[in-house]
Amino acid sequence: FSVPSSAILSSYLLGERLNLLGKLGCLLSLVGSTVMVIHAPEDEEVTTLEEMTSKLKEPGFLAYAAVLLALCFLLILYLAPHYGHSNILVYLTICSVIGAFSVSSVKGLGIAIKGFFAGQPVLQHPLTWILVITLVASITTQINYLNKSLDIFNTSLVFPIYYVLFTTIVITTSIILFKEWVTMTVVDIIGTVCGFLTIILGVFLLHAFKDMDVSLGNLPQVLQNEQPAPVTRDDKNILIEVDNSSIAPEDKPKVFVLYT
């Protein structure tokens, strides 16, 4: 509900206006994300920090994390200073990429908290403190660049795009970390792809047409009420109108030229 609620609150509190295509984009983003979540496979059960450590050490996840970190440094060090103030996707991509680490850290810390109350020595485990440091650093970075984006761009555009990017990257991270793609059926794969395409369409409507004044009020009048068709008049009716009008003085003759 973050997408419609942010759009509604920004229109009432900040005076920002979301046109008809933007509202449709919000709806499509929610529908696409919901379809992706419905068809996403269930994650593999991880109950201890040792199992979480083995998952984080797998080569596939390490390569994925290295790519995300490289992309994040590229965005922060090069793209953000040059294009951050003009392109809404720069800051929001940084927040979304960092979100992959924050969600993974929350998953691990949740396991650590349950182990703590169960009497396990989780405070002596190095992964607990690594996850705490990662979570604090990632959340701080997300808040920083999200606030920068909100200071520059329309709130009604920031939250839907951030929501879509964040959800997509988090689902991808969860699939790679917990090997969820192994259990996916053909129906789930098709549903996930269709949901992702719906999200892309929603983001396109939000971003490409944000400056257009599109509303129900200025749609073609044919869609709202029927207008009477114009009456086609022949030459004879036009000649009679001219003859009966008071444009020409009465003392001047009227001359009609007929072409055959």
C-alpha cells in the first residue's frame, strides 16, 4: 500500500499532482508486484546462523553480491554526482541495490534473535555482528539517497518507482540466496515474467508521462458525452440564408452565379 498511499498523501499534503496515467501506473505496479509475489516460490527453511553462513558463502551469492557492490560504487561515485539531480532512477537504484543487503541482514538477524531467546550463544558468533554492521550501513545509505531523491523529484513518482525496483531486487536476491528457482513450475515462471512486464509498464507510465496534463476532464468529449452531429447544408440552403440575411443592403441587387 506504499504506492497509492504515498501518491494520495503527497497530493493532499505537498500539493503534488498525479495525472491519470500516473495513477494507472501505480495500479499496474501493484498488480505486477502482487502477481510476482503470488508466483514466487517459498524460501528454503534456514533456522541457524551456521546454515545462514553456509548460504552466504556459496559462490553464486558471492558473485551476485560482488556485482551489486560494483554497481553501487559506480552509481555513488560516478553517476550520482553527474546525473543524480536530473535522473530519478540514479538515487532510487542505489537505494534498491543496497536494499538487497539490508533484507538479507534482517533475515539473518531474525534467526539470531530467535536463537538468543532459545539460549544459543549467538552473541559470540561473528556473523551476528557482521549482519548488524551491514544492516546499519545499508539502512543509513538508503535513507540518505531516498531523502535526496524526495528533495528533488515528485513524491508521487519516487515511491512507486522505488517500490518496484526494491521489490524486484529483493525477490532476485532471495531466489539466488535460497535457491528458490529450483522448485518453480512452468506456471510460476510464466506468472513471474508477466508480473515483471506489468511492473515495467507501470513504471513507464509513471516516468514517461509525468509532465502531461492528462485527466478525465480533458479526455476526448466523445468518451464522456455524445455531441450532436453537424448538419450538412447544401448550396441551396446557403443561398437562401444569404438572401434572407441583412448583410447586403436592400437597395443593392443580389447576383447569383450558378456553375453547372
